[in-house]
Amino acid sequence: MKEVKFKFYEELPLMLSVPEMAAALGISRAGAYELVRTEEFPALKIGSRIVIPKDKLQEWVYQNTGKKET
């Protein structure tokens, strides 16, 4: 089993790679790549890299769970 790299939201880097995002959400890499290819997901392509801003990821989670951001 893989070791969790980040234990707290504050430890996440400003921009997450797709594998880092997958680990943070507890989903597979394949599932994470499928997610970043959807139009409503806040992924940013920089050259050949796909990154996800951690604040936008948190907003997306809140919006998609029906919870309001505080």
C-alpha cells in the first residue's frame, strides 16, 4: 500500500500534479486523469503538464458535495 504523502490540506503544494491530486482524494491515477479531462474540473495545462490549483480543487470538492465554503 502506498504511503500518504500529505496528511493536512496545508501541506499540499500550491499546484498539484495529477498523481498528487489522486493521492489527496484517495482515487486511482486513471480516475484522476479521467476527472481532469472533464470540462468542469479546474485543471490547468502548462506545456505537457496538467496541474490543479489546490484552492480550486477545494472549491470543486465543496461545490460537488453540496457543502458551502466557509
